[in-house]
Amino acid sequence: MAFWMDTYFMEVIAPTMDYMVMFHDFSMSILFSILIFLFLMMISGVKFKILDLNLMENQTVEIIWTVMPMFLLVFIAFSSLRLLYLMEEMFFPDLSIKVMGYQWYWSYDYIDFELDFDSYYSSGVEYVDSFRLLENDLSLALPVNCTVRFLVSSADVIHSWTVPVFGVKTDAIPGRLNQVNLYSYRPGIYFGQCSEICGINHSFMPISLGVMEMEDFVSWVD
């Protein structure tokens, strides 16, 4: 859940988001190390009037400061590709759900259970403990510790099905079926929103996920 003045990622409750945060920290540590090194070199050059004439037209030095950034970029790229492959298709998901975006609500279809429903923004009177523009009349129920495959599309315009705490964001495009995988290891209620401007009521397309124990999920489906 995002709160006012947060400057970092939301609390992690899924392995994919955990890897994203780790990759972010890894990349930022490299970038800040380079910036600090360059800043110290600039300060030392200005303060102590250091001018090394051997650096002028020095081919060896030019090769070094050209090749080193290349190695750093490749090093970051391998970590990024590993994360992308971890987010790719699951061949044997525990549960498959089809998500359809409409102006302006979401429709969910549990393919394995022949269960479907529409989820609208809860337009009732807001109270102190409610989450403004985030609550639905019907929340999507998911079992904990299970791999869920979402097949996302749209019936009219482009939408975007986004739940930040899971590291999930995929476009809902008319005539196209996008796939995203989700895995949660902590029960709770989590929120997201449509993150693609889709019309006048774009702000009223929240996403609400209720992650629960398997026994509770089976009871909910029944």
C-alpha cells in the first residue's frame, strides 16, 4: 500500500517484486559508486590543480575508460535479462484467470472453475477507514502460495492492469491477449489501478485482490 511521502518501493509480498527491488538496489549501488568516483576526481582536480599531461592523447587510457563502462553495462544487462526470464511464461500454473477491461470496470473469468463476475468501483459513501478510489464492490480472490496466470485483454480501448506490490503491470489491448504471472506468499488485501488513460472515468477503475489461504479460497469459490 502506498502512503503519502513514500520515496521507496511498496512492501514486497511476491518473489518477482522482491527480485525487482534487489535489481534496483544493485543497479543504483553501481551508479552511485561511479558518480561518487567522478565527483571526487573533479574535486581533487579543481582543488589541487592536478593536470596530468600523460593523459593527453593516451590511447591506453582511452581504451580503458571505453571498455570499463562496456563491462559494467554487460554486467547489469545479464542481471536484467535474468529477471526478465523469471517474469516470463509459466507452463504449469496452478490457476488461470482471464481479465477483460471495459469502460470503466474489470471483468474476471476463472477459467478452471467456470466462474466469472464484473468488478466495479465501490461508489458508496467514503468513510475514515476506506481507501479512496481503490475499493471494489467485488474483489478478486486468489490462493496464497500458488502460481496464477492472468490472460489480459480489453473489449473497447487500451487499459492497463497494474498491481504494484506484485510487480505486475500489463496492457489490456483490444484484440490481443497479454499474459502475466503472479505469486503471493502473504495473505491480505492488495490494491492496484488502471494505469493507462482510458477515458473520462479512468480514475474509477481500481483493482482489488484478496489473497487468502487455500481453504478460504475453496469456500469462496463454492
